[in-house]
Amino acid sequence: MANDGNNKKDLDPRIKRNWEDIQKRHSYPVNAIGVRIDPKDKETLRVWRENGIDRFLKE
């Protein structure tokens, strides 16, 4: 992950695309390998939201 100086971490495009595909199969937040994100894991949830992965939650 790269840091652009604004404390926002940009994901490698391949990782982001893979994470989006994995997230489409789950109705709860998952990390890039498909494991449920613990609600206490604020850092991962922040990256999840900042990179727009939250838009791919299975409905």
C-alpha cells in the first residue's frame, strides 16, 4: 500500500479488484482474503470504506 501523505492508503489495483470480487459474495465486511472483518478492527474497516469496497456488499 502506498501512502499519499494524507494518511490514506491506496491499494494495488489488482488487490482492490480481487477484494471487490470477494466482497460481492458476502453480506458482511470481509478482508482481501475473504475473512470477516472484526468490528473492532477500525483500521481495516477504514481502508475498506476509503477504497469503496463497502459498495460491493452482497444484498
